[in-house]
Amino acid sequence: MARLAVSPPTNVTDRDRPRRTPTALAIRRFRQSRSALVGSVVLLLIVLSALTASRLSPYNPLKIGQGEALTPPSRAHPMGTDRFGRDVFSRVLWGGRTTLPVGLISVSIAATIGVSSGLIAGYRGGRMEAVIMRMVDLMLAFPGILLALFIIAILGGSLVNLMIAVGIASIPDYVRLTRGMVLSAKEQEFVLAARALGYRESNIMFRHILPNVMAPLVVMATLRIASAIITASALSFLGLGVQPPTPEWGKMLAEGQEFLIYAWWVTFFPGLAIMLTVFSINLLGDGLRDALDPRLRLRAASKSSG
């Protein structure tokens, strides 16, 4: 007598299926972006090179006369030497320890002040919003680098003042973006429910609204690190940032500009370090944008198919 094969049950409900959290889905989308992975790897290598500069650099970046002046790249000096006989490779490695924190700390300053101000302006409105936005309009009346120049002229040229100047010059962008998203989020049902339950305004702003508008802010902060590095390098190039003999990529560009024709390596390698860092951060920012807001990818796909 033939036996009947028993098929497995097919009525699997949604409860039985594994659910993926929004964080897991965002990580999966990020891993699927090749450009984001390439940017992450390149940036990680740059950061590790800066952190291990004391072990990787074959020479003291500050000591003069470690080789002949303006020696082209060779085995002894892979990136050549500058006009004082200092090893360019060692100075590029140590320069990352100065340039990278400038971008990170200045963005932290801008994001902390800008997001808090935009959150207050968008949620409370009224006179508080008017005062904050008029101050933002006043800051936007000056180009970012000009505003940073004005701040450094008041505070003086130093590494700390450079971070403060670049950070303050970037505040308006965070205020405007945060305010616009808060104006939309504060009318959502979860905010209205929190008000009805009697939560304090500070609790609603920082525990209910802020987590729901963080994704665009994270993407913006990531991309702004690249802009901050360029601005800081430009100010150091003008002699208003890091003071010699501290190695810094922008300052190294300024030191080698007069030898550009016959000693190209003095400016080429610091410029290459800036280019690779900014390029990798931009790739990382694009990947984060696609991962945290997949609607942008769907819109781009629909436009290309149409």
C-alpha cells in the first residue's frame, strides 16, 4: 500500500517570520554599496596610518637636515624631502594626526550647537525662533571661509582656534536643516501623544523628535567633515591655522608652493592625502545616505527608468 507524503504546513504567519530591525536593514543596504565600502576602507587606512605614525614614519617629522634639501622620491625618502631636508613621508603621516581631528572636532562643535539651536527654534517657534533664525541669516551673509577668517583674526592663529572657527562657520547649515525637519516632525501623532500624556518639552524634543530626525543629520555631518578638512587646509595654507613646524597638510602645501615647478613632490603628496581623505569621506557619506534613506535610491531609479 502506497504511503502518502505529508507536506509541511504552508500557513506561516508574519509572526513566525524573522523580523529585521531598521538598523539591520540600514546595515544591509550599506554593505550592498560598493562605493561606500571602498570609501570606508580607504578612510580606515588613512586613519590607521595617522594613528600609527610614530611606528610607520622612518624619520622625525620636525628634525631638520635628515637628508639633502629637495631630494626627489627615493628608497631612503619615498616621498622626497622638503627645503629643510625633512622627510615628506614622515610629515604626511604625522600631518594626518593634525588635519583629521580638525575636521572631526569642528563638525562636532557645529553639529552640537546647530542641532540644538534648530531643535529649539523649530519646536518652540515664536520669538525664540525669530532670534535664532535672524542670527543664522546674519552668519549666512558671509561666505563660510570668510567668516572663519574673521573669527581667526579675532581669536588668533592656533590649532584650537582653527577648530572653533571652522565649527562656528558651519553652524547655520545644521540649524536650517534641523529646524525644517522638526517643523514637520512635531505635527506627527507620536509627538501629539507625548504632549497629551504631559511630557516636558525638553523630553519631547530630545527623546522623541531628535531620534526621528537623526538620519539626515548623520549623513550631513559625515559629508561636512570633508568640507571642514578643506576649509582648515585652506586657512593653514594662508598661514592662519596651524603654525610651523607642526606638520599639517594644508600648511605643507603652502610651504612647497614656491618649489612647485622643480620639486613637485613637496606639494603633491600632501595634496594627494587631502584628496584621498575627502574622496573617501564623500563615498562614505553617499553610502550612509542611501542606507538611512532608501527612498532617494528609489526616486533615482524611477527617474532613470522613466
